[in-house]
Amino acid sequence: MGREARLYKVAIIGRPNVGKSTLVNRIVGRQAAIVEEKSGVTRDRKGYITSWRGVDFEIVDTGGWLEHGDVLEKKISEQALLAIKECQLILFVVDGEVGVTGEDAAVASLLRRLEKPTIVAVNKAESDQRRMAAWEFAKLGFEDIVAISALHGMMTGDLLDVVVDKLLESDLDTPEDDTPKEIADPNAGIFSVAIVGRPNVGKSTLFNRLVGDDRAVVHDLPGTTTDTIDTVIETEIGTLRFLDTAGMRKRVKQSSGTEYYSMVRALKAIDAADVALLIIDGLEGVTHQDQRLAERVDAAGSPVLVLLNKWEKLTAEQKLERGTEAEEKLAFLTYAPFIRISALTGLGVNRVLPAVQSALVAYRNRVPTRLLNTALGEFQAAHPPKGTKILYAVQGATDPPTFTFFTTKPVEPGYLRYLERKMRERFGLGPSPIKMRVRRRSD
């Protein structure tokens, strides 16, 4: 653990396509940020905890900052500005191959006005010539300049030495509301909630409303989110980790480049989550792609909440049709609650967290063997199985609740569905998937 177990924030800032995400991956030691030779691939700010010389800090990757641009580019720049405000130190990344540009000068002008400690990382300086030319960037007005190659790892250790030295300076000016906080185990007792769905169904809008911070860039173009945004917040039901995933549009094998890696991460988020929020576009209804994604979420074995979004835009007749259609097309999610919401206006969003809490309680519920078998006897007395007898049952696991029934002969699937329905009602397992196994025993 770092010095006094404190966690600082270091924001990586720069114009598009100078290698910021490549540097992030080099610093954290893994392929954490999506990298592609295309401007604007990183759109939202995202943090990764790392350590150097025993000092822990969070490195915050941001989208390319532009002084002027279209609506989406302006939103990306706003995210970068928010990261700057929250950090104690700025890593200003520039392109040593291209040299100083007008956009670099504009970013530098902004950073100088903010008066935060800033280190200029001159990237792509693989050759001696480029390393010598790196001092050209001194005209941007910053004292600390380090020539590096993020792709090859050259001089990145020296850069991190400068970062740590600046963080540990006794006169480091830390904003009053941004004091470095003690580090806690990021996985200890925190439940993960994945927000999944096709592109442009409102995932990021719901994410922003739930976390109470305009953290994910929201734009009316499909596929704005290209990465999984990981945010831990305190909620009315306790501490939760929200995962806002990229929109799932194609099969993974049919995708390429950024979209491929985005979908791989979205699938990993689904597998790692304790609860999945499946967002359906209420205007379009349940599509074939929605059904395939629902099957994938269901296969992960975690509780699922189906959120029918954009509900405020439907007529009364459309609401009836869309609700019935969703329950029919997603009938295999028998345990999942269907909640009508508007992420844009907040309609029905207040029901989401209580439903998440109910799902988590059910997911981790353990039924005492005595109560389980008492109920099983009542269920068989009210509706006996055909051609067999269930001798007793045990719950072998939670997450999800898993039950084994010991019988004299095989049990019909219809009777198992009956038992599942009755057990959900009796033991409050409604929002959670249930696994049921049958083992035959001789009389």
C-alpha cells in the first residue's frame, strides 16, 4: 500500500490520437484502455488504480480535448475538463512525431490557467532525433518535459518517477474538496450492476441518472460508449459498482477493431456482474438482437431486471402492446421483473434500486433444510407428481440458489416448473434465477 494509504488522481490530457490510451496501458501493465489508430476512440473518462515506488494513484484516461468541435466532441472535451478538476496532477501528452500544433497550444493555454501541476509527456520519441526535438515543447510553458515512447515502453519509468516526485511534494496544492482518500479494497463487499443493451437504447442516460454524475458521454448517435465505465457510488441500498457497457450490435466474430474489443468487455462485464439491467427501447420493442442479448445475460446466471425505456414517448395503447410483447418474447426470463422507465425524465427510475436490492437478497438467499422439506411436503400434497416421489431436497449453493431433489424416478419438466414457482412464492426468490437438479434414489 502506498504512502499513508492515500490515493491520488492523475489525469491524462491531450488532443486526439497522441497515444494517451497506449500510455495508460503501459502504466497499468495491461490492455485496459481500447487503442485504435482512429481519432476519438476514447470518449468517457475512466480511472485505473496503479502503483509506482510504493505510491498508489489513479490514472484517469480521457477522450481527446478539442477547443472547437461538433456536439459529441464538445461533450468529450467536457469529460476531460471534469477529470482535470478532480485530479492532483496532469499528464499532458503530445505527439513528438508531429511536433507542436495549434491544438496543443490551446490545451496548454487551458492548463496554464488552471494552475495545476503538469508534466508534458512527449510521446512517440523513439529515436535520438525526436528525443532531442522534444525540448521544442518547452514553448508550451511547462517546466517538466519527459520524452517517451508509450508503445515501446521507453522512458516511461522515468516519467513515473517524475509523477511520484510531484505527488509527494510537500507543497502539492490539493483542492479542499479533492483530498486524497484512503484506499479500500475495491472488491470488498461491493455488488456490481451491469447496464447492458443494444446501442442507443438509453444505457448511458440511465447510468448518468443512477450515479448522479454526467460521467458517460450521451449523444444521439448509436455506439457513443466504446468502453465499460466502472463507477463505485453510495446508494440508498449501499455501495454499488455500476458498469455502463458498450452497445452490443453484432456477434463478436462479425465485429472488428474497436467494436470487437468493446463487445468483449461488455460480455466480461455481464459475466462479472451480480445483477444485470437489460435496457429495451420501448419505441422499437423487443428485437431479435434484444432476445439474443437476453439469452446471453440469462446464461451468466445472475439476476436480471428488464427495463423498458423511453416509456414517456408511448401512447396508452402502445404501452399495453409493448408490455405484453416484451413479456412474451422474453418469457424465458420468468423470474425477471419488468420495469417501465424513462431514463431521460426519471420516470420509474426510483423503482430500479429497490428492485436491485430484492434481486441481490434473493440471489444470496439460503433456505434452511427443515423449512425446505416442510414446504416440499406441502407442495406434493397439494399437487402430487406423476409416477414418482420426491423424497427430500437440499440447497447446495447460493449465487444463485441451487436445489437438489432426491427422487425415486425422473421428474417431469412441468412439475419442476411448478416447484420453482411455489418455491419463489414461499421463500421470496422471485427476482433471482434458480438452479434445480434431480438425483434418483432407490426406494
